[in-house]
Amino acid sequence: MPRSDSFPRLLPWLLLLGGLTGLIASSVLTVEKIAMLRDPGYVPSCSINPVLSCGSVMTEPQAEVFGFPNSLLGIAGFAVVAATGAALLAGATLRRWYWLGLQAGAMLGVVFVHWLMFQSLYRIGALCPYCMVVWVVTVPICWYVVLRNFPVRVAVRFHGVVLTLWAVGVLALITEQFWPYWRTLV
């Protein structure tokens, strides 16, 4: 299989749908943040219980690492990802530099998302459902762009195993960290 043809049917759809999903989650987070800034007593729609609580996460400094809401980075980044998927579905052929730029952006996104995961789990002690949606779409987007650019045979063959192990690992960390709360629900 030639390098440029790795995952020819999956990648454009993954980029389009993953990008749109991340864009929607980032947009909702931005709207919720603006509502909280306007009314300090506002309870975001994603504040469900003590563990699943966007409000708890949005009020922490980690929610504005660069001096503005992190969700604005998501709006910009996911718009590029979705537009890339749409362009590919329309038949566009993208240059190598574009793919490498997309990969660099996706890698930065994955690093940032994992830092935010750590902060949510071990510093803030709460999970934002919309943020978790961003986690869930960022990792596959990055993984498949890496496989498209550098299709190592073993990685391509077991591409789903890597994502499954990641998801199970994250779920295990969430379960372990919040087990005292989950136990009260049973």
C-alpha cells in the first residue's frame, strides 16, 4: 500500500466527523464559559454531579493556560481538522508540508489534552464531559494522521488496538481516581 493511500476511506471521514465533534464541544464550552463570566452564579449544563462538573474545571487556572479559554484553541484547531476532512472528501490532494503541519498541530493537541487530563484527574478533581469529548476525538485524529504520514506496517495492522488500550487506560484512571464517589452510587 503506498504511503499516501493509508486509510484512504477512513481518514477523511474521521477528520471531518472528529473535527466537527471537537468543534461543537469546544463551542459549547466557550458559550458556557461566557455565561459563567456574565453570571458568576450560572451553573453550566455539563455540571451534573461533584465528579462530572464543567463549572469546577472552568474556574481553575488550567482552563485558561494561555490567558484565554482553552476552548478557543479547540475551535480553531478542530475547524482546521474538519475543513481538511471536507477538502479530502471533495477530492483535494494536499501537499506533504500540509500533512506534516496537520500532524504537528495534532501532536501538540494530544500533548495538551493529556496534560489537561492529568490536571482534571489529579489537581482539579473533577471531569468536564465536553472536555472528555475533546479527549476522545483528539487522540484518534492524531493517531490516524501519524499513520497516514508514517504507515509502519505493524501499527497500521493493529491501529485499533492502540486506541482501545488508550481508552481502557483512561477509563481505568478515571475509575481509580473517583472510585470513592462511584462506590456511593452503587
